[in-house]
Amino acid sequence: MATNYVQPGEKIELTATAAVASGAVVVVSQRVGVAETAAAASGDKYTVSLEGVYNLPALGTDTLSPGDLVYWDAGAGNITATPTGNTLAGIAFESKGSGVTTVAVKLNG
């Protein structure tokens, strides 16, 4: 193995600026991840997964097909098909019809 190898890179350890629940969506610069562990308070360390497929809250009025690009709307706290003002999260991993408020997303790892 190369002497400069650090780790596989699908997870990153962060220091919380506020409490973070396990399973919460976290924006890391311009990347979307999911908190794998919780942070009870500011200053706590926690782990964020930057790869994988997760069921995430979604805008109920959007319809999605597998492979569609999806974005995280931090203000609304959900996945949307609208790129403007939002952070690319990854791709829809399944179809989502209007009225459905969750969608499986393959993170943009």
C-alpha cells in the first residue's frame, strides 16, 4: 500500500457547531452527507458518510426517476429536483411520485 494512504474516503470526521442527530443531512462545503453518528453538542466529534444510498426527506410535489439529479434544499430541509440555490446531493435511486415525501438518494460521493 502507498505510504501516503490515509483512508478510503467515504466518511469524514467533523466537529459539530451545534447538536447533530444521527441520520441528519449535513452539507460539507459543497458536498451532501449523512451523519452516521450523533453529536450531542457543539464541539463534539461525529462521522459523516459521503457515499451510499439513503432514504431522505423529499419535496412532495416533485416527481423523480432513477438517475435524476437531486439537490438538497437546506432551507426546506428536503431533497428537490430544483438546482437553483441548492446543493447537489446525488441521484434519485428510485422513482418518486407526487405526494411521496421521501426518496432513496445515492449520494454524490
